[in-house]
Amino acid sequence: MERELNEEELQDLFAWIDKIPLSRPKRHITRDFSDGVMAAEVVKYFFPKLVDLHNYVSANSTQQKLSNWNLLNRKVFSKLDFHVPEETLKKIAQSTTGAIVPVLSNLREKIDKKLEYTTNNILVCSDTHGIGHFFCLFESCPFFFLWYSKVERAVKFYSDMDPAFQQMLKEKEKAIMSLMETVEILQMKVNKLEHLVHLKDVRIQDLTQHLETYKARGNTH
């Protein structure tokens, strides 16, 4: 947890934090996150049901800051398989330079891991969602159906997900369903064309046989 981030990793972490709407303007990361409130807001942004922000009070006293962080450890971080050591919490509460950075970096990893679990490990058979009958042009690539199943399952069954992220998945699902319908129509057209080609082949074969018969008769005379 105490690994020092290089400059590129640090800038990437700051950029990630900047994309999250927080209740206070971000001025100095060491002081901004010292009381644990903004850390709670970060988790709530991704998993609203994991965090009750009323339990976390903005504070100047080290005691209240530690109270917030300890509550985060017990009630929230434990659900992310994450824990911040007491000694680290004291450094954060005392606004020790650099103490918060590795914690936020590890928290980000845990959040990403839980989001990845949502979309990668909660799967259902695509047939149960009524798409097994589609004639897919991408049937040679099973990852298309696999990815669709991940998205649909995540939207329907992961109640802790951030509503904005959930809405994005729903929009992706609609786009995929539209694409699947288009693919089905195209496949039907392909089948029809293949049938017409087959009829033409039969007709050509028939005409060829007639021609050969005609030539054979001509040669007998």
C-alpha cells in the first residue's frame, strides 16, 4: 500500500479523481481527503448503496477524522476487500504529505476490480434472454454474445452500481439489440440470395444438360 507512484501514475490518479463530482473543490489532495469525507464520496459515486454520506462529518479534529476513516474501513472498504492500516489513517488525519496517495490508488484498484467483476463474472446464458434464435453474422466470434451477456447481466442484477454507469450500460444494451435486429434482417436477406443463387445454379445446370443433349443430337445427324 505504501508503494510510491511515479509521475505518470500520479497524474493518472489525479485525472481519475477530477472526473468524479465531489462536494468540495479539490485544492490540496492531502488536506482535501484528510477527514475521509471525500473518500466516502468517491466510493458512493460508483456504488451509491454502499455509502451513507450522513455518517461522515467534515472535520478539523484528528479524532473526528479518524472516526470517519475507521467507519469507512468497517462499513465500506470491507465490502471492497480493502483495509487501510491504523498507522496510515493517523498520517492521513494529520495531513501528512503523500500519505493519502497510495490509499487512493489502492482504492481505485479495488473499485475497478469490483466493476470488472460486475461485467466479467456475472453471466447468464444468452438464450434465456430471447436472443438464441438470432442468425448472427458474427457466429464465428463467440465473444460478441459473451460481451452482450455481460452488459445485460450487469444492468439487471448489479444494484450497487452508479446510476450514470448503469444508464450507460442500458444505452449500450439498446444499441446492441438494434444491431442484433439489423444482423437478423441481413442474414435473412443473405439466405434469400443464397436460395436465388441455388435456383440459378439449378437452372444453369438444366440448360447445360439441354445444350449437351442438343449438341449430341446434332452430332448424330
